[in-house]
Amino acid sequence: MTETRHPPREGDLPRAEIVALAQRTVDRNPGAEVHFKFTCEACGERCTLSEPNMLRERGECFACGHETTIARAGFLLTHVLR
């Protein structure tokens, strides 16, 4: 049986590029936090890392529990309202 491998989403960038883009974005948006996103290679679910401003080497899928090596990623930007 062949295991399906879901590729990163279109627009996801290599680690060095996404980290540089995230840093520039945070620098222009004081108080913002970045949450990196990746695609689970096992089930294709789009997952978001819960720890802000941290791109881990691997991420666990909340849907299926598979651990994916994060080679390409995207991010979302959040602002904490006080």
C-alpha cells in the first residue's frame, strides 16, 4: 500500500524565506505575533503552531496526530488587544 504524501500549499515558502518575511512583518507591526502554518503531509490538513513567533523543525497535526517535518510554511499575523 502506498502512503499519500500531501505537498505544502501553494505560496508556502522555504524556512529561511518565511522567517525573514515574518520578521519584516512583525517589525512593521508592533505588538503583532506570528503563528506559522504548515500542511500535514499525511492527511493534508492545514495546521497552525500554537507558540507565537516560533517555527519548529516539526509539527504535530491536530487532526490525525502525524508529525511532519516543516520544510515550507506560511504564517498568520495576530494582534493582542489589551
